[in-house]
Amino acid sequence: MSFLFPTLLTIGLPLIGVPILIHLINLRRQQRIRWAAMQFLLESQRRNRRWIMLKQLLLLATRMAAIALLVLMLAHLMLRNEWLSLLGRGTTHHLVLLDDSYSMSDRWDDASAFGEGKRAVQAIVDQAHLQSDTQLITLLRFSEAARLSAGAQPKVFSEQINETFRGRLESLLAGWDVSETDVGPAEALKAVPRLPLAEGDQTLILYLVSDFRARQFASATEIRKLLADLVEDEKIAQTHLVRCVNEARPNLAITSLVPESGVRAAGVEMWMRVTVANYGDAPARGVTVQLEQDGDALPALALDDIPPRDELSHKFRVQFAGTGAHSLIASLGSDAVDVDNRRYFAFDLPPARPVLIIDGSQDGRGGRQLSLALAPGGNTRTGWQPHVEPPSFLADLPSPNWGGARGGAPAAVCLLDVPRLADDELAALENYVRAGGGVALFVGPDTDRSFYNDRFYRNGDGLFPVPLKLPTQLMDNAGESTPDLEITQHPLFQVFAGRRNGFLPLVMIDYYYALPDAWSPKDDDSLQILARLRNNEPLVVEKKFGEGRVVAQLTKLSSGDTPLGRWSNWSLNPAFPVLANELVSYLAATRQVDPLHQVGDDLVVSVEEGKYEPTMRFVLPDEHSAGGARPTHAEVPVDAKPSGGRLTAKLPNVAASGVYEVQLQSLQGDLENRDFAVNVAPGEGDLSVEPRTELIEQLAGVDFQLHDAADMALNAQQLAGFQMSDALLATLIVMLVAEQLFAYLASYHVTPLRGATR
């Protein structure tokens, strides 16, 4: 015989004496008074005394037994006798949820959080094995819970704990390592109702073996509700929280490795940005980031001190010589958690990015000047491939194969002094921007104002940001040295930044399009004025349109003569080549969306049907883990499925971070490789631990017991036995009914006379 809550016995069992105390108090209230008529009653009482005393003793005993049964039920009486299984529940089922998220790789001395968790699981099994009744175990890792479908079973499900299982569990735990996921306790608890647990006479005991980090339990409303629902819905008899970590250790993590805006082409320098987070409580000094480009080491980056609980970003330049797939890896030195010390980036580089230039002017001078600025030729490589075309080319913009051999859809579109557009050309341009494209618009003397205002601007719903009034001359102010152009802090005008910059005063604006006096922008953030003239009139305006952006310049780009004279000297300014490249880079940035794959995502590759073989080969990366190197460069063939003119192959639920290579075989026999970077989710490396007192406070209202994995040794009565709660409840009900019956028999009742009237 044992009790799950023995402390209740010391409080509850003395209450059995309450009925006796009440009986004795009632005896003290009686007073003896002799009078003649009572002699006959006393004689009758002597003859029936034994029966009356028996009824009173039975009433007192039932009341004492009712209190005792209530106390035993609340204390969770458990009996191990085999024959009592008919009254209690004779099978104990242990549901163990084991945290294997990558924060459990936290290590110190010769131990690790995951190692402590595995030892706690082994201790639970060893203690359960000592019991004589049936003991079952279901062991569910957090990474399994995240992808567990309803009715599915984990690898260890409802296994009977015996000597054979103990030996198998030891080898099974030895082969398990920390995953690279960030699955938390909430996801694991949500998976419990999806398990096909057997209903009936089983005692369900839940164990949550985790590191209980502050980021998950600082506000544990969801976890508290999930635990309460499991107790109510799944009839969880006991809940044990097992802590694998007692203190936080400092940890650094690379949380981001992304390119800056700019051209991405073979042989062209590009800017990258790496971000390092310091999850410790002290400044991180002397942090060095190692770089690896296509397998070759680059000079390391020395970072400034990183404040505690903060992060630091650092920009650096890289250049990839050839076209095709490329990868970049940033890494830190070893610390408490290694898997977040590496960050990957991969992309495919074309020889150049196409830029479509539509020049509607009479002389075509602006198109030639812009093309020369974007692709000067010789040994200078900008990464842009400009094409000057008539407006009719705009009709093909929705097609990803625009321009045939010109390199696919344009990275950006520039319209120079285009008078008007046909309906299909305007619709194609709007669809291009709405889907994420970038367009630069330069007006001029050939601009058709009625078309721009009615169709292009369209009361603020069209592509053009503002309505146009008339070409207006910027009058000279004698004696003033103010530049014609006033710029804002915007990436387009970085070349003009700085007090000593001599390029800005060289910009001359003679004519521009003024705006109607009654016009005012919409009350939203879709429109932004990037530059003004010295008379405070807008000159460069940006508008968001769908997923893309439009930048309009209200003057002519080229320096050619017009009937009004020269409009501006934009194209003659020494900074114009830099401005042109910055403009196109800014416009192309919305289409340069890098898919950010994380561990646990599906890796999907889609190509045009009719060009490649239907079987694609996924080459897995080197797998890095706290346990050391594992088999590398495994290949997984995947059959692509045709749909909508494309072949799509999917590698589901990628389990490891790194650079994945996909090999495509063209129908002509050529082999093409594409690289994809998969990273761990940032934030899991924050090793702050929720204090014990705050954890108990966060889970207030949930009946649980908190243990440390290092001291995990549950008592035998906590692990097995027949719970008598149901049998005791039934007995209590019977005893209360008996108490009412004896109370009735022991009391005096007057039998009413028939036909009696008042």
C-alpha cells in the first residue's frame, strides 16, 4: 500500500475523530432530572438499550469511515496486490516527451542538456521496471511531435517495460542526438492528443523532459492551458516536469547572412551582411567570423564588441567569378551551442541581369546615355545588360522568357520620355510592377500629359505617382548659391552624401513638370518624395504599387536640346554612372527575393517542363552536430511531378542545415546544378533559463511535480500500482447512503394517527 500524496494523510486522518468529538460534546449538554412519569420510560429504555446503542455506534462508524475514504481518495491510495486489479487500474502508461531541440546541445564540462535528458528517461524506465504490475512507455521526441500526424505512432509507442526493452532503450538512446529544430514544449504537448492511446484501465503519467528556457516560459499561458486540457481530456493522473539545465551559459549565434541591395552577377563585387547575436550577460569581445566561399577560405572578419543581449551587423564584399551555383558560409568559434555558429547562403549567378530601356524621345540620346552608364564596356563589369527597345516590347513583360536570349525577365524597366502606351503595353507594365518589378519613369517634352494624367496617374490608382501640370522653368535667383537639387537620406543619393561632396552643386535643372496647385498626396505611406528643387517643388517621387515600386523623375534625363532648350544635365554629371547603377539596383531589389529555408521546411525545386529529365537528385550537405561528423554527401533521387507546364520536386522536412545541391539533367544530356541554403531558426540559442519560482508561478493551477534531471529518482509509488481512487469513490457513495439510513433509524419519529385532526 502506498500513497501519491502522503502529506494529506497527516492532515486528513485526524479528522476521523471529529464525529466522536461531536458525540461527546452532545453528551455534555444532557442534564439528569428525576420525575415520576419517567420511571416507565426508563424501564422501556433498559429493555431496548442494546439495539439503540448498536444503531448509534453504526451511525458513528459510517461517519468516521466516510471521512477516512475521502482522505484516502484525495491522497491517491495505490495498492500493488494483484487481486486488487479488479478494483483499481492495473496498467501504468508513461508518456515521456523528450526535448531534442538544438538548445539541448548546451554543454558544460563533460555533460550536456540532452545527455541529462536521456539519463532521466533511463531512470524512469529503471524505476518502472522494479514494479510488479504492467508498465508501458511511449517516448516522443519534440522533433517527432512537430511532424506527427493524427493516429501516427512514434518509434517507441506503448512498449512494455521489461529486461528486453531496457537493453534496446540503452542502445536507442545512445544513437539519438540533438536535432537542429526549434520545436518547443507547446508543439510536443499538442501532439499528445494525436497519439492513438488505448482507453480503459490505464494510469497515464506525463513527463516533460526539457531545458525550460525563459523565451518559452516567460509567458506560459498556452503551455499551462495545454497541460490542464491533457489532465481533463486525456485523464493524465500525474504530471512531472524534468529540468535538464539549472543555469544559463553565454552563447553566440549567427542569426543572418544576407546580401545587400545591388546587382548580383558573375564577376561583380557585391555587399553581404552578417549579423551575430550575443545571448550572454556580458559583452562579447574579440569575435571573429570565418568566411568560406565555394569551399575556399576568405579573410576573417573582426567584429567590434557586442553588448550583452544584443546583436551586431557587419558588411563585407565578395565576388564570385563564374556563373551558376555559388555558396557562402559564415562561422564562429565553438561555444555552448555549435549548430547556430554557422550560417549559409546560396544562389545562382547569371553573367548579367537584363535591363529594359524604353526611349520614346526623338533623338534616342537618353537611352544611349543610360545604356553606357549601366554597361560602359571594356574591363568594367557592372553586372547589367541594358537593351534599348520600342514600347511594343512592354507587351511581353508578363512572360518569364522575355526577350528570348536576353536573359529572362528584366531586372528593371526604365521609360524615357515615352509619349503614351497602348492598352496592352500599359496593362503588362502594371502587372510587372504589381508582381514585384521596379520601374523608373523620366518625363520630357514628348510626354502626353492627358495620357499620363488620365491613364497613367488615374486619380492616384495608376502607376505614375503624381499628376502633371505644365513644363515649368526653374528660375535663377541672382546671388544665391543654393544647389538646384535638395536630396533626402535615401539609398539612391548615397553618392551625394557628405558635406564636402562636389557632385550635388553640379546638377543643373532648367525645366521640370510642375504639379497642379490643388493636388495633395493620399493619406498613406505609398508615396514618398525623394528629392526637391530649390523652390521646394518635387522632382523625384517614389510610389509603392503592389509588390513593386515606381520612381518618377519630373525632368528629362538626357542633356539633348529641345524646343524649350536643355532640360537638365543629369547625364553629364560625373556621378551619373553611379546614380544610374544605384537606381537600377534599387528597382531590382524587389525582384531579388532570396528564399530563406529553415530546418523542417520542404525544399521545393520547380523548372520548366520539357527541358529537364523528371528525376532530380538532391545531394545532402555535411551534417554538423554536437556528436561529431556523420555520413556526408548522401544523394536522394526525387521524381518531379508535372503541373501547369512545370516540373516540381520536393524534399520534405529537411532535417539538417547546410547547402543542398540539386542536380538537373537536361534532355540534351547537360548537367545543371542548383544550390539551396538551409539554416537553423534563430533564437533557439538563447540559453536563458526560467527560474524555478517563476516557472511554478507561470504554471499556477496545474498540478505538477518539478524534478532536476541530475537528481531524477522517483519513488516506486509514483511510478506504479493500482490506483484506488475510482473504487474509493464508489465506496464513499455507498457509505454516505448507509450513513443516511442509520441516521434515520437512530432518530425518533412520531407515527401520525390516521384520521387525526387539529
